[in-house]
Amino acid sequence: MCILWYHGEIMVTIKTAKILGVIILALAVLFVVLTFVVKKDTPTNLMMDESGNMVPVAPLEASGETLEYSFICPEGGKFTTSYDLGANAITLKINEVTYLLPQAVTESGALYRTSDGNVVYTERDGKSSVEVSGELLYVDCVVEEKTEPII
């Protein structure tokens, strides 16, 4: 028996160290596999909270008027917003990910963001922008015009 480390009554042998290494490696592989499976199979009724965790989307308290808009962007991007005027918050949907953003104080225009600033939605002079994780995803987006059929 080869002793790697000895301190009083605690002794670590090469065999023990190998077993611990295999357990740690197995846990790391399991973590990676679960991370990719969860991301791949994330249903659309989840939103990302301020900590980056995916949580079920709960509707805002019914507070009265809700306004929904679809936006188109010069670079071809699209997203939607649902404003709950009584809750002073919006639900922002980009692709299949939904974010709940409370209103923040701004000098002009409208600003909605998570408390950590990870997701930011701004609107000023009829144009909207979206920033996620410090990356400006959409700039100068406008409300998509809906045309009514002529009868």
C-alpha cells in the first residue's frame, strides 16, 4: 500500500485517490449532459429570472389593461412585448425565451430591465432596443404594422 498523504488518523492511498477521481469525473460528465438536455428540451412556457435560472412563466396579476406589440428590426430580428400597465412591467419574448422585466426609472423614453441589468428593453421616439447579457441584440425596432384585409 502506497500512502499519498498522512495526517494523524487520516490516510489517503493511491486506490482511494483513484476512486475519488472516478467519482468526480462521473459527476462532471453528468452535469454537462444534464445541462445540454435541459437547454435542448426547455419548453416555451419558461422564462429566465434575474439569476439566469429558468422558471415557469406566471401571468402578471390582472391589473387591467394589457397591450401587446410585435416588433420588427432593420437587421431582420423580431420580438414581442406585452405591457401590463397596472404592474409597471412587460413580458418580453425573444425567439422562444420569455423575460419578465419591471419598469425602471429613466429620464426619457421607457426602460424595463432585470434588477441585475442582464436583460434591458428601451423604447424612445417610437424605436425599441433589446440588450441581453451586455450584447445589443436589436436596435431601432418598430411596431409591426398589421394590415386589415380589404373586403
